[in-house]
Amino acid sequence: MKVSDRISNVEYAIRDITLHARQYEKAGKKIIYLNIGDPVKYDFPTPDHIKKALIDAVTSNFNYYADSEGILELRQAIVNKESQKGLSITVEDVLVTNGISEGLDMVTASIVEPNSEILMPGPYYPPYASYVKFYGGKPIEFKITEDGTPDLDDIKSKITPKTRALCVINPNNPTGEVFDSKSLKQLIDVASEHDIYILCDEIYDRLVFDKEFTGIGKVAKDAPVILLNGFSKVYLMTGWRCGYICMNSDCQKLQNIRKNIPKLARVRIATNLPVQKAAVAALEGPQGYIAQTVTKLKKRWDLVVKRLNEIDGISCKLPNGAFYTFPKILHDGWKDDKDFVLDLLDKTGILTVHGSGFGELGKGHFRIVYLPNEQVLEQAMDKLADFVNTRNRN
């Protein structure tokens, strides 16, 4: 029977590529998974105080439907966090979601109409384009300069009467780039000038290395900023699926979406109540583990980037945040980046993600997750080096 064109065209490279790895596993081959950014699957366990809060919520019978907007206790804790980062916000500006992806879906559904255009950094996190296409819109990539700043001339040249929003992913997935306050202010100015939404994803806001992180709220003023964030990465709650949408309370132009987007929250009923209770503990409980996470990640970041740049035919920029590298394939021995990734999987058992899965501007690259321990990463880098060097000799 027929299915809709919009669902048959949905793609998500990060997980789609896993289907290939499963075939090799069925044949008995061991796979080194470097494709999905899930720290909890490695040696970054969910903190005990967060797990305890979940257990306490369940045993105390917080097992019923929550308010569709999210429980007040959590929304206030979110206000406290995002206010400290500079965003003007009240509890009425917060909507709790089943992960940041649901928040992105809700916002996209609220602003995209057929033939709408949404600007996003190239390369981008795949669901941004997937949701835009699903609702009949068109994703438009803008360039990032070599020094890791948005190319303002490129952005301005791509704004049309159909442009509805400009997306910012900061720190960026897949590149790990972190926009500074000057770049964020320039993006705010462009969006305000053209009367378009700024949709900003800050899910990796506290996983930053040798560069200071600036929340977009610091420079937002009265611009139409919609912030997306969640608990998966920083708070090590990947499988718990809890995120949120925040809207700049200083922007009167957001009144319409602020009024209407809760309708989507009510349709999907509510976010898991015990998880919301645990999310409060994540925000208000001990935070020391986050610095420990960053220290551990930085050691692995150093190892992987150093090893990649020692391979003839691979070049890798230093990421400033998150837990990904996005190496460039300099060798011309493969048809394209997906051919490289599939050949790497076939020859070595290492699963990465092809750069073209992150948009046109990701072509010629591949994404590596550096979450495994140093022993696994060294093994993977040895295999990768042998793989490329063998092709160099042929």
C-alpha cells in the first residue's frame, strides 16, 4: 500500500548507517561504533543523584500525566539556568518536550509552510533538514568560514521573501565549532533586520574546551530567539528523552507562536513525569561531574585529532566543543565520502558517519565520535591509519 512521499524521503544518516553495521554483526564481525553521540553507552554514567531522583519519583507515585507544558518545578529550574546564560525568560516561555528532537519538530511544524526556506549552518545536524522537508519546506545551508565563524555575506545572499528562520547549532554537531559572542550578535542583527526567527540549539552548552561559551541570550535583546536545549548530553540522560523550548520574553513578535505551540504539546499529552522530576535534580543537584566529563573528553579529543592528522590523506581541525571530529578526506581513492565510510566499515569494522549525511557542505568529510576509552580509540585509529595507508600504496 502507498505511503506518503514525505515519510519515504526521511533520512537520518547517523542511525541509517547502523543498518549496514548490523549485517556485518550478523555475520560475526566485531564493530567499533563511532557513529552515535551517546556518552552513557561508554564510561560516562548518569550521575547517582539523577538516578535516585527518578527512583524516588516512581516510588512516590509520580506516575500520572504531567501538565502538557511541563511541571512548574522543572520549568522554573530551566528559567534559572537559561537566565544565568543571559536569556530573558519566565516560566510561561518554557515548554518541556520529549527530548530536543521533539522540540525541534514542534517549532518546525509551527513556522514552516510549503516552500518556506530555513537557513542552517553547513554542515548541520540531520533532523533540522529532515523536519523542514517533512513539512514542505526547503533547508538552505550557509557557509562557515575557515576560522569557524558564520559567513555573513553568504547568509545575506541567501535570504529571500520565503526565508522563515535562521538556525544556529552552538556548539555545532558535527564539527564542534563554537560561535563567539561577536558572531552570535551578527546573526541576531541579520535575523532582526529581515524579521525572521532565530532558532538556536545549545544542547552541548557546557561541553566546551579551549573556548568560552556564550549563550545566545546574552546578545538576544528583543530579537525573535527560540532556544532549544535538553538533558541528554551535558547531564548524561540520553535515553531519558527530556528537552525544552524557551522563547525570548523580551520579543513581542513571538506572541503568536508562544500562544499556538502549546497546542502541539497538548496533542502529544505530556513528557514523562518521573523523568521531569529527575531533570530538576540534574539542574539543581551537584554539578562537579560536568567538569570531570570535559576533562575526560579533552584527553580523547587530543588523542583522536593528533592521530588523524598523522594520517597521510586525512586532515582534521580542532573542535572546540561537543564530542565529535569532522575530518576531511584528502585522498581521492574513493568515489565519495559515503563510499569511504562503507569501505572503512567493510575492511576494519569501524562505523563512522559520512559527511554528506550532514548536508551538501559536509561532503568529503566523515564524522567520528570520540567517546570510547583511550584503548578503543587507539585501536580504531590504528585500523583507520592502516586502511588509508593501504589505499595510498595501491
